[in-house]
Amino acid sequence: MTATLIDGKAFAAALRARLAEEVAGLAGRGLVPGLSVVLVGEDPASQVYVRSKERMAAEAGMVSIAHRLPAETAQDDLLALIRTLNAEPTVHGILVQLPLPAGLDAQAVVLAIDPAKDVDGLHPINAGNLASGVPALVPCTPSGCMMMLRDRLGDLSGANAVVVGRSNLMGKPMAQLLLAANCTVTVAHSRTRDLPAVCRSADILVAAVGRPRMIGADWIKPGATVIDVGINRLPPEPGADKGKLVGDVDFEAAKEVAGAITPVPGGVGPMTIACLLDNTVEAACRANGISRG
Ligand code: NDP
């Protein structure tokens, strides 16, 4: 069997197009959603992400402002910028690009963000609301995974879902979202015993580990839906300056067993920025008492 490819790139483009329409409608009512992205230091991958976020926010008709600060920025100065953005009514979403340079306390920075503007969904208030079933700003990557799963499978009730990885950014919120969708959820991690057997029990398998091609075909239940969150760069081939990007799943082998699978690149990745824009629109609407259709 060859799995259906879940095309995150196309899915994300469609979501961004819907958001652009919604933003145009809001702008007609005098509300232009505003996103502020804070980038500290010169990390090349972060610079690429931040440029993509700015470009896609602008394409969707939002106001996007990047605050680029030097790597030696003091914690107090960073916190002062966040307080300014918290108080600015035209800024509806604040995102501090992680990781921060050494010497800066990411947890303190996340705590300083107004939870109503925390479009990364990392503030404990948002994490707690998500776990309690209260409306929350949900981390973008798991949100994007859920959209693709619902699109592919419809009702997820009763499905056995296994999430490999338990980070605050990905694994934990993913598990909460699957639980809220009535899945029976197992969260696996580096101490899990017999991980291949745990994975083989999954109707829905979400891999968020950060280990290239760790999950082989024999870890996958035939027909399962596989969402590969991992983004891993392999060492460059001789003569190439950059290595290939691969996921946590051995895609070529897994696609012969799975029912549906996301590729890397072009699967989960593009959904993350689209969901960031969606969270910004959500935050802008909530701040102005507007309910979304
Ligand atoms: P973290 O490093 O924070 O978490 C990795 C998790 O994987 C941990 O819970 C860890 O377990 C678990 N793990 C590590 N090794 C093993 C192993 N051998 N067996 C089982 N579990 C293991 O990573 P993130 O959650 O931030 O990201 C995971 C991956 O997803 C990365 O490749 C990252 O680049 C990618 N990513 C992609 C995004 C996108 O937009 N597509 C967005 C965010 C992340 P333990 O807790 O026990 O240490």
C-alpha cells in the first residue's frame, strides 16, 4: 500500500487565503490584526523563520513588526520591550523567537507576555486553560497538526493516538488537543519502554522528537495516520553545502505501511506559520469582543 500524502503546504496556503479574507473583513471594520515578533541575536535559522513570519503576515493583510535586538541585550531591556508591547493596543500578538541567546531566561520572558497576546501559546495560563478545556491560545504546531488530522479523519473519537515527545511546545499540547478530541492518548518519550510496540498501537502517530528517521516502517500500524513534526538536517552530501531536511519518520519506508503521512519538508512546517497568523487574528478578535464565524 502507498499512503495518501497529507499536503501541508497546500493546506497552509488555503488557510492563509481564508485568513486574508477574514482580515480584509476586519480591516473594513477598522481592526487590523497586529503581530510583533521579537528576535534577539543572529541565529541564522531564527532569522529565516522571522522573515517568513513577517512576509506571510503582511501577505495576509496584517501589520507585522519585527524587533531585532543584539545578542548582548540585557534581560531587563528585553522585558521592558515586552511590557511596552503588552500595553500597545495595536499589537494583538507577541512572539519571542526561541531559542534565546545564552544568558537570557526564556521562561521569565514567556511569563512576561500578556497571556491574551501570547500567540505561541506558551504562557502557563494558556497551557493551563488548554489542559482545563477553557478557550486558550494554543501552540501553533500542534494546532496545525490537529487541523490536518481533522481534515483527513473527520471525527477522531476513540482513536488510539500516540505522541512521541513531551515538550511544552509540541508534545504536551498535542496530547491535550487529541484528548479533547476524545482520542485515547499515550505520550511517549526517551524513557518509554518498547517504543516500537507503543507506536504500533497507534491509529494516529505524531512524532515530535528531533531524531532523523528514527521511526521505521515496522513501528507503524498498517493504515495509521502519521504526522511527522521533526525537522532534522542531515550532514551535507559530498560537494553540497547543506544537508537534506528529514523528519523523525523514515518517510520512504513508512509510506508503504501508513494510510496517510505528512512529508518533511512540506507537511507540518508550513502549517505552523499559518496557525500563528490564525492565533493573531483570534487574539485581535478577542481583544475587540468580536466572535469569529
Ligand atoms: P524537544 O527537544 O524539546 O523534545 C523532544 C522530545 O523527544 C522530548 O520529550 C524527548 O524525551 C523525546 N525524545 C528524545 N529522544 C527520544 C528517543 N530516542 N525516544 C523517544 N523519545 C525521545 O523538541 P521539540 O518538541 O521542540 O521538537 C521536536 C521536533 O519537532 C524537532 O525536530 C523540532 O525541530 C521539530 N519542530 C518542528 C516544528 C515545525 O514547525 N514543524 C515546530 C516545533 C518543533 P524526554 O522528554 O524524555 O527528553
